[in-house]
Amino acid sequence: MSNVSIQVEIAGGIYTLKIKSDDEKNVKQAVELINQKISEFEKNYGVKDKKDILAMVTLQLVSQLHKEKQQAEKELSTLKEVLNDVEQMLNQHKLNIEDTKE
């Protein structure tokens, strides 16, 4: 996994990033999403200050990420419970089989 240097444009600013080559596609998609959200905020709210727009975009994206993380953690917890139940049933079934052999 090698590092690559790429340039991205966010809110009119050019930034040079050194990233793992495997991450390049994800970074470019993130930059595209950020710039898309910036355009939406400029059109929908008439805000011209890039600093304010970046703050609002950051808040929106991080809030969405946090919500998705909480949902994933909840689903993972439920899955763990189901797997524990299955494991207990298998162990009980194993004991029942051993009891019938004796």
C-alpha cells in the first residue's frame, strides 16, 4: 500500500493531501459530497461566507454519521444477542444428544 499525493478543491480552496492509494477513491467521493453540500447551502440559504457554509456542512455530515453509527451499534448489539441465543440453543441441543446416548 503506497502513499500518493493528490490535490483536492473544497469551497474554492486547493489542498494537497498525502494519502494511502487505496483511500484515493473514498477521499475524492468525500470531496465531491462536501462540495455538493456547499452548493446546496449556498442555493437554499443564500449564505455566502464560506466559513459559515463549511461549519453547517460539517455539522450536517457529522450529525448524519453519528446517527448512522448509533444505528449500526444498535443493530450489532441485537445481532450479538441473537448469536448468543443460538449458541445457547446449540449447547443445550448438544447436551440433550449426549444425554440420549447415555
